[in-house]
Amino acid sequence: MKHGGFFARSVSRWWLNPPVPLRYAVSAALIGAAVAVNMLLEKRFVGAPALLLLCAVMLSAWFGGFRAGFLATALAILAFVYFFVPPGHTLMMNLEQAPRVAIFAVLVLFVALLAAAQRRVAEAHAVPRSVTRGQPTAAKRQQDATDRECRAPADGGSVATK
């Protein structure tokens, strides 16, 4: 019995290449959710807004690729400055906060680039079955050869038992 029917194949294709508007919408929604959670946490606990925004950027870039990750990066930096950098609720900031914002911006951009690169690698390795026409890929042939080597006895003979 085959695993994964039509629905599983169409979902996996959709997941690898979601529509562009959805990529940007997910990026904006993740940043908005990170800000909302940070605002809620800040009321009861000491917040760490950079961490949730960093996670939101990483997920955005992983889901949507470089451009969606770049949008999430820009939104995260703006949200960080507006909501979490003194004096607060303005895009103007004290000069003492400039190093903090610069470090955050560099880290967020770095994470977005890494996540987007991971997505590109995953897309490159996802070769559709129609391209290979049922032929085993080089990786599959290598895995089969490794499996045969592991199953063969080391001395080439049979294994003696007591």
C-alpha cells in the first residue's frame, strides 16, 4: 500500500511553494503575534521582546523565503523600536539605545538569511518524481550501496556460531 495519497502530495508541493501573498501575510502575522505575546508577557513578567521577534523572523524566512524574511526583519526592527525601546510608542529613540537596536537588527537579519538559505537547500533537494521518472536519485543509490555494505560480513564469509 502506498503511503501518502493525492492530498499528501499536493500539500507537500504547496508547502514547498506557498503563494507569494500568503508568504507575506504569514510574515506580518508572525511579527504581530510576537508583539502581542510580548505585550501580554510584559504586564506580568520581565519580557524579552528580542527573542520572540527573532523566532518570528526565523519562521517567516523559513516559510516564505528570503523576501518574506526580509519583510519580517524590517517589521521586527520597526516593532522593536516602536514598542520596546525607550521612550516607547514612537520611532524616535534615545542615542543610548542605538547599539541595542543595531545589534538586534544585525542578529535578526543574520537569522533571516540563515533560515532563507535553509529553505533554498530544502527546495533544491525536493526533486519531483516526474523529473526522475521513477529512477533512483544519486542519494538513493548511495544509500542502497551503504546498506549492502553494512549487511555483508566483514570477512566475506559466513559468521560462525557456537
